[in-house]
Amino acid sequence: MQRDITVSFLVEQDENGDWSAQAALDPNSFANGQGATREAAIEDLKEAVVLLAVSVGVPEQLVVTVDTDS
């Protein structure tokens, strides 16, 4: 069975120009990605999230609609 999940993530570039991306599936389960570009770090993170979800399971999700000015 396949299931889509939505995962918030953070992407940062270090002083050497390398990119890293981090995400958490739950408070105790984290995934990391790295790459020479922002896009490469996100792709690496996607692969890590898939492996983590297989390992620890897919977390329950809550969807909320909010009004924003942006």
C-alpha cells in the first residue's frame, strides 16, 4: 500500500556552501539530507524520509486550514 505524507523540513546552507536538510517524522525520529545544491539536499532528504518511515512507521497526521496574509 502506498500513502502520501506531508513532512515539514528545514534547509540550510553552511559557510562552505554545502546544503543540508532536516525533517522529523515524530519527536524521536529524524531524517537528514545533504547536497551541493538546495535541490540535491531536498532529494537526499526525501530518500531518508522514505527509509525512516519504513523503519519507524508513518505518523498520524492532522490537517488544519488556516487563514494567512501571505
